[in-house]
Amino acid sequence: MKPLAQGLPPISSDILQLPIRDMTQLFNAPPINPLSPALPEALGVSGAEYLLQQLEIKRPTMLTTVQLIFPEGCSADISPQAKNALRSYAEARIPQQQTLLRETRRNGWRLTGYAVILLAFFLALSSLFASELTERLRPLIRKTFEYGFEIIGWVMLWYPIEVLIFQPIAIRSRIKALRRLMELQVVAEAGERDIPAF
């Protein structure tokens, strides 16, 4: 039985092995096949997406080379072609991600403005139930509305904060990974691991 892709031992800490069936799997996600030794098939993602995920979680000095492993019968003389393809892919994706970053920030500020207005509104309602105007209400009802409206007001800020702060962090991380992808050395091998058809 062939070893699963997830169980491939690393050659060294700066080299990542990527078993794939052909070049199309480098950029197109194939149907999921958990028993396949080809990583894109085992995970259901493209090879480039898998590389980006690894680059996002590894420090810059920990991954410098990707070793593409093809099945028997494939030419191993495709390293320059694969490197150029990955570079072109990254060059096309970086402007897209930069545009997404700008739009996310703009949307975050817009949502924050709405959320601040709603916060002021709900805090005003909370203050109303804490004032003498509602003294005739039962204490339980009064406190429920007072604290309830205050909590709702602050909760309104959660999503704008996520859009304004945390989503840009994730996008910047992807941009850094794309830039590192452009600098990766690519080595292709054929025949060391036969990737059977399932």
C-alpha cells in the first residue's frame, strides 16, 4: 500500500515535498480522494493553495524549496516551467489581495461608523431605563432592559472590529505568503513515487 501524502517525511526543514499527479493539480483543486498519495487529491486543494497555507504558518527561513514529485513516466525537466507558473500565479494574486485589503479597510470603517451610531442609540436606551423615568417599572424588568440594551450596543462593535482589524491581518499574511511563493526554489522529480489512479 502506498504511503499517504500526509505521512511523507520531510527531507529537511527548508524543503517541502509536494506529490502531484500532473501540472494541472498545481493550480486546480481535484476531487477529494483521502487514499491518494497526491497531496492535492488527498486534501482537495490545489498545490499552490497548499503551498500558500504552509508559507503562512512557517517562518521565512523554514521553507525555501518545494520538491514536486510526479508519477512514473513524467518528465522531471519541468522545474523552470513550474517555478515560472508559480511566480506568475503570485504576481496575479498579489494585486487582487491588495485591492481586497483596501476594500476591507474601507468597509470596516463604514461598518464602524454605523456601529458607533447604534452603540450611542442603545446606550441612550440603557440610560433611559436607568433613569427616574422608569422608576415605576419592576426592578427586574428595569435592570433587564438597562443592561440588555448596553450589552447589545457593545456587541454591535464586534463585527466591525473583526472586519477592520482581524480580516486585514489575514489578508496581509496571504500577501506575504504570495511574495515568498515567488522566491521559492522548485525541484521536480519523476518516478520515485508512483501515484496510482484510484
